[in-house]
Amino acid sequence: MRVSYTETTYKNNIRKTIEHNLTTIKDTDRENNLINIYPQMEYQKLEGFGGAVTDSAGYVFSLLNEEQKSEMVNQYFSTENMAYNQVRIPIDSCDFSLEHYEADSDPDDTEFQKFSFARVEKYILPLLDAAEKAYGDKLDIMLSPWSTPAYMKTTGERNHGGKLKPEYRKRWAEYICRYIEEYRNRGYHVAKLTMQNEPKAVQTWDSCIYTAEEQKEFLRDYLWPSLKAHGLDDIGIYLWDHNKERVFEWAETIIDTETTSMIRGMAFHWYSGDHFEALRMIREKYPDKQLLLSEACIEYSKFSADDYLNNAQKYAHDMMGNLNEGMNTFLDWNLILNEEGGPNHVGNFCDAPYLFDRDSKELKESNILGYLWHFTHFLEPGAVRIGVSRYTDKLEVTAFEKDDKIIFVILNRTDEELTAHICLGEYCTEITVQPKSIGSGVMTEWK
């Protein structure tokens, strides 16, 4: 058996990545400090990784010079680097937009004759096109609305929540279809859809609230019939698109014998904490449904902007827990923002893996990018999660197999140097896991 192990540490905020070729021995008697890998225990299949192409991300991307643009999209989307194969794009404006915008704001335009993609063309499509060029193929796109057009809501504005007026449910379903068709007619591959970003959150930015029962009714009686009528029922619909603490309840309320064929899976965010057990229960009760993290970022309102390493470790910890409880897809939030974590039209600033300093004109990688690389570079779409056991909770571990190659990722968030013996069948290899490190191992010729 051959084992290579690539480990990243950050000292004084400087990334150091080292690859080791490890020695393996035959050993079935060892008992202590073990991390066991069990390829005979198979779980979910990985669909891939990606990030969000927002109006703000597209705007900041437009400020880069050509060399910086190439560096960024190749790091994210080239199959030699992070190999992102998916993106999430808002339907109309969200908080990470320069301002509010809608493709059609006219309540009298029942046939969407005034529907305009001009704002999408300005900032979103150039970044999307560059990403697809770097990827070398079409990316899977997931669309998500933050708000209906203002005239369709009980509040008459995009911000501060409000509900979809009953008389506009059919038109809103048709509006979503019009958006999908606009992308598809231009040659883009819209593959996934969530019905509403954060349907329980009344935000100071674009937002619209639903109960689970209201969303079930909208899906069953309006959205799904419209998608079918337009030949768009191949779209994978994901419920919830909000924090994990209520994802199981929404699944139980909406998924039944009548709706299950309309639903591909559950989308979730991370802002309210781990709640990994909620994913496990969905996986157990609804084994045919996909689990997709649709948004994660470090919010500066909650976490320090300069706590670089801890912020990256939060990402890795969440990734580990989600993967080990059944996650199929991870979609990060903004691909790039400016140095203050914007622009954001309500000042809701956040971190991103790439930040662009508008004064120095420098494109900066955050520690988050280095940590995400350890998952996205090594774990390929189609890989199947396999069983692991570990001797200590000081190390977080996940493992996948594809094409007779086993990939494992180890996270050490402690200040201790820890020794682990990675065991696969009759083979063992010893690893010294550095303090505050993340590492990815590749095992070949193990059969």
C-alpha cells in the first residue's frame, strides 16, 4: 500500500503545505492511537463543491486585473486545483448586491414582456463565464430567491420579510420559471433550485417568510405544476435553505407521498451551530434525499475578521461533521469580496476565501481557502464516503473512496502534536499530526 499525506499549517498567518510519502507496514495487532478505515462500509456519494456568484462577487471580480482574474478562477474551478463544479446564484438581488434589483417590477406585466437580464449580465455573467472557462465545461447552477418582486409581497418592499400574497403565487412560480429559462436559453446549466433563502428570517435585507405548510402548498399547487408546464421538471428542488436546527422539522412537514417525487433534497446553512444530528436523522428517515449545504461564511457581526486560523478551522469542523452525517454537496457563499467584506447594500459584511484590497489592488487568499482546498482538491465528485473510527475526539476524520483510491482528511484544532496510526485492513502507517493543522491523505495499491 502507498500512502501520501499533504498537511497545511499557518504560522504568523503564512501558509505552509508539505507532502509526505509515508511508510506502511503489515500490522493487525496494534490497539492504541488508531484511526481505522473501513471501505466495506459505504454511505453517501459526493456530488461536489462550489461557491456563490453574487452581484457583489461579480462586481469585485470586475475590479481585478486580468492576471488576478485568471488566478482566482483557476484556483477555484480548474480541475488541477480546487475543482469547484457548481455555483449558487441569487434570483434578483440579495444582501450581497450593490443595490436592490428585479428582472421585472411591473405588476401589470403579466406576460413578463419587460423582463430584463441586464443586471445579471453586468456582473454575474462575466464571473460565471470566466469560471466555466477555467472549469472547461458547464457548471451546475443552483438558483435561490431572497425575495419575490416587491409588489407581490404583503409588505410591498424587498426588505424586512413579508409574505407572498396568495393572489401572486401562480405568477411567482412563473417568474421563477422565466428566470430558469433565461439562463438555459443562454446555454447555462441550471440544475438545482431552492424555493426561498432563509424562509424563517425577517432580515433588514431582501427576505420573504413562509411556514413549512405554506411552502409545501406553494410547491405542490403552484411551483411544480409551472415547472412541468415549462418542461423544467428535471430541476432538482431543495427544501428549507436555512440553518440546520429546523431542517428535520421542515422535511417531516413537507415530504409525504404526494410531494416526495418533487423534492430532490434538503438545503441548509450553518449559522446556528453544528446540529449534525439533524442531518443524520434526515439521512435515516429519507435515504433517497440529497443533503446540500447551500451557504456558509464568517459573519463579521459574530466573529472577528482577523481571527484567520480559527475562522478557517470553523469551516473545516463544519465540513467534517456534515460529510460524516451524509452531506452530498457543499456550496460556499461569496467567491470573492472586497477588503471590508462587501459590498453589501445593508452593511452585512462577511469574510470570503478571496478578498480584494481596493487601495493596494492586492488579491488576498484567506486561511479559509487553504482549508477548503484540502477537501475540494482531494475529494472528487462520485467519491463514496466510507467508514472510519478514531481514538480521540481531538482529531476529526472523514474518508472517501473512488476508483480504488482512498482519500482521508484529518483536522487537528488543538495545540498538541498528535500521533495516529492509520489502519486499513492488515496495513498500517504512522502520521504525526501537527498542532492546528489540516491534512489530506491518499491511499493506493491497498487491495
